Amino acid sequence: MQSEAPESGVGRVIADRYLLLNRLGSGGMGHVWLAHDQQLDCEVALKEIVFRDPDEEEQDRTTRVARARAEARHAAGLRDHPHVVTVHDVLEHDELPWIVMEYVPGALDLKALVTRRGPLAPAECARIGLAVLDALTAGHERGIMHRDVKPANILLAPDRTGSPYARVLLTDYGISVQPDTQETRYTRSNMLVGTTGYLAPERAQGGPPTAAADLFSLGCTLYYAVEGFGPFDRDSGIAALTAVVLEEPRPVLRAGALEPLLAAMLAKDPVHRITAADSEVALAAIVTPRAHPRTDPDLGSQPQWASGALHTVEPEVLASRHPHETPWPAPTAAPENHSDWASPSSDHGPAHPAHPGRRSPGTRTDGRRRHHRAKALLAGMATTLGLALLVSGIMYGLENLPDLRALGGGTVSGARPYGDAIGLTRALRNGDCVDADWSGVPFTDQPRLTVVGCGEGTDGQVMAVYEAGSAEDARSGGAAQCDRLTKEADGLLADTRGYAVVPTADGFDTAGQRVACLLLGTHGPVHGPIGEHRPMGMVFTDTATMQKRDCLDRLSDSRAKLVPCDGPHDEQVLAFLRLPSTEKLKDAKKEGPDICQKEVPPKEYGYPHDTYEAAVWVGESGWHSDSHFVVCTAMRQDRRTMEKDEP
């Protein structure tokens, strides 16, 4: 066996068959590559074992190789399951194993999805939970415990119809185990195996892996998906482990119907924890409620945003943002006499009052009893936990702490991450808003970028980041990857265009080894946060930030508020209509409703023609920058609010 990791890189051929195309991601065991199977002429995913420390003890190296083989064996045993990533083969190259897996195009893990879009709706979380629970149960029936259920190990991908994020897949059986067999335990005896904050309390105290422990981890995962942060998130691994054992989960804000189920899944004592069978019943009831058959959602494989309900952030949480959400300043209300843009709604009477949001769920009434019980346990566990947590936490941290460069901090090398032309001195992060000063031809030459607040006049925003395997990978494939990552958001906006901010070779580490994927206004500013970075309840200052399928409350002739589509709303955006460059602004405002009614009739979007009609919003700033588009919406003819089940 070699004394150090084999050289990796794009263009390398593994086992005379698999051509490495680009790195898809990295984890505690190594790297996952997109590869081309030259024999079958198809794309696969290859998992590579990487030993970052050349001096790693031979025993530890042997253990990690054995764990890789175990992962392949366990996952291969579930290869026919629709919610488990298929393992095709395990091979050896340069005396190290490589796992050949199904390549899932367009996949995004749940952690990345929540980071990008914000917390998901309870019904969507329940749909994902049902699929993962089905996969876990199939493994449990074979005696296989996953032991590392977490958001990053759940992939969401398009299904055969192309519906985004419809397919749910559980991956990474790298630390799974069959406790009822004679199988070797490929873990260190003085180290906890799993992810802090998602590990069941009994596992944190040295207990064996069980189906109940996997269920607790799934509860933590669903909590993260619906809330946007973990129930036991803390500043350090030791603090998170302590919270798992001794503290109650953080109070929920958005869980809604999921709240009682999450409480049952996160019970400290596995004896009192809800069973998998009862969890399945509860999740199914949330996905398909029985109380209102007329409005029952037939989710099937359809994620919430595929059917038009894109917004999952509840209005009441805007007043108290938590540190895990995307950082942007809440937009301020535009002045009543704001004249930048207008709608033809002045003849429709006064604006409707804001619709009150749902009351945030309170904390559970039994929280104090559990708190006292936890305190009573503290003395008894102090001896066993103290040393174990310290040693285990240190060992865990050393092996599993993420590369700080990948978190956007970068290695301080003195290099500008994107070169002198771009001018930035720090790495761009997802959600950053920028001003772009083009000294040459826009979208051809490099712009001078400045990170600014996401307010009126903003030129664009970082909508995604691509983690590159190398500086060369960033340079050669960054633009294409950014185009893929921002394609959906770009398609929902009227006048944006993508731009990949690629790090230089010298600034690659300072940039966090990432390409920043921008969406910039094509003909002018985007006027604030765009896409899924917009907070629910924001007041639009220009039509440039509106997107297809948005639901709006009309506040005045020139002001509209973004509201959830699953509640009362005044109108919904259908499409953008570009008018001739000779069309005057005043004519567009006057004739817009008739033009939208003719060119974008609401009936073609499912709105009955005898109940709904077209309306229009026209932005002055976009008009003056020669984009010449109007926003066509559907609204009720009687001006009553539309409900979630309309049309």
C-alpha cells in the first residue's frame, strides 16, 4: 500500500476505465468525482479515499479502507431501493478502493438547498422525511444502521419528468454497521462516530447504534429543513454534544404540523421515542391531510416550488432573524408617493389591509419537567461524559473539522481572490449583493465589484457558489457550473444575466476554492435582493425584483408586498411581456392591462376567464434602461383576495 494518497485530478483514468471529469464534493472519507465510464459510455460518480496525513498510522489507514469497502457492501445491499444511491461496484486502484456509484445529475443535498432557498414548508419536509424513513427502514430490516443521517447526506434531484428536487436519495453509508452480526466495527474505540448535533443522546453516551438512534438523527434533520438551523446547533462540537444529552431542542418557529412529530422523534429516552411506523403515519398525514379533501395536495414526487408555491418563510419570523439565515437587511417600505413604478389599479378602490400571519407555535408545556429531569441526570453522567466528550470531541474535531478555506474565510495569502480587475479583498458568499462597474463591454470584460447592502440600486446578487476541485477546474468549468446553478432563478426573473466570478490561481485559496455565481441586471440595477434571497413581506421598489409565480398584496398604486402563495393574496405574477422600444412609458401604463389580457391571458394559466382578469406593473427604471418589459399578473375581477386553492 502506498505511503500517501495517489495524485488526483481532472483527466486521470482510474482502473483503465473511468475518466475523471470534475470533483463533485468532498467529505470525511475523501472526494467524490464525476467520471465517464469509457466502457459503457455513461457518467458515474466515483468515491476516492484520500489520506490527508502521509504519516497516518497504518492501522488507521487500514480501518478507513475497510470502512469504504463496508460502505459499498451495505449500500449495494440496498441497490434496488428507490431512495438509496445505487452502488455499482467497488474496485482497487493504486492499492486503494474506489466506489463506483450512480451519478445523480442536478442533485443538491438538503443542507445546500436550505442554505440557498431558506427553510422548507412543513409538507415538503414531510415528503422528504417519508422517503428517507423508507430508506432507513429498508436498511434496518437488513440489520444496517446508517449512523450519520444529516442534511448533507440527503440528495434531492429531478425526477423523470424534470421536476426539480423531486427525487429523494439517502447516501453515505460509510460509517454504517450491522450490530447483530460478526462484522468488524471500523471505528476507533475512543471516538464517537456520527455528526455532532445530529447524534442521538444514547449514542453520545457510548450506547450501541440502533434504529431508534437513526430516527432521532432524522428528527434533527427534518428540524433543520423546516427551521433553517439544527435543534442543537452550538458554537463547538463539545457544546453540541452536551446539548444533545442535557438540553431541550431550540423552540420551533416554522414547524407547524411537524412540531408534535419532531418533539416525539427528539425524545431523549429511546424507550419513549416515537417508532418508525408511527412516524410514517404522522408524516403521511402532513403530506396528504385528510381534513380538507378539496384542497388536499397531491404532492407525489412534486416538491412545493415545482407547483408554483415558491415561498416557505413565514412572515412572523421577519422581526427576529436568526444567525443561520442568509444575511440581508430587511427592505424598508417605499414612500407613499414613490413614483418609480406604477400599476393601473387606481380605479380599484383602497388597498387591502395586510393579512395577519399565523401565530408562532409556543414551547411545549412539558419542557420544564424535561429540563429538571435533565439536570437530575447531570450528576450521574458527569464522570462518564466528561472525559468521553473531551477526548471524543477532540478526536472528532481533528478528523472532521471542515477546511476553513471552504467556508469563505480563505487562507490569508495577500492575494486578491479574483484579481486586481475585480478588486475584492475577500471571498464572495452566497447572498452577497454587489455593484458592478463595467469599464469595458458588459458581460464580456471583467467588472469592478463592490459588496453592498441589498437595497435599491443593487446591480446583482450572488445566487450560488461552485466548489471547484482546483484553480484550473474553476477556470475551465466555473462558468458552465454557474449557469447550471442559477438557471432556474434566472428563468424566473425578467431581466437578469449570469456572470461567474472566477478566482485567480494565486487567489484560489483566498476565494475559499469557490466560484461565485452572480445574477446581474442585464440593462440596469435589480433593486434589492432577488430570487430566493428575498424575505417574505418585502415591499417591492421596482419590478426588477419580481419573479414569475410571485404572489403579491397590492398596497397602493405603486407599492406591492411579497406574500406567501399558500395564504390570501391579491394577485399572482404570470409572465413578463417585452414591448417595442418605441412604446412610451405612459402608454405602457395605460394600455398594459389590455396588452397582458391579450398576450398573456390568465385563462391559459388555469384562471377562469369569467372570474379573473389581467393586471400589469410597469417599472420606470427598467423602461429608462431600454429593457421595456411589463409584469403581467392575474387578479379577481371583483377585487376580492385570492386564496391558496385558487384557481
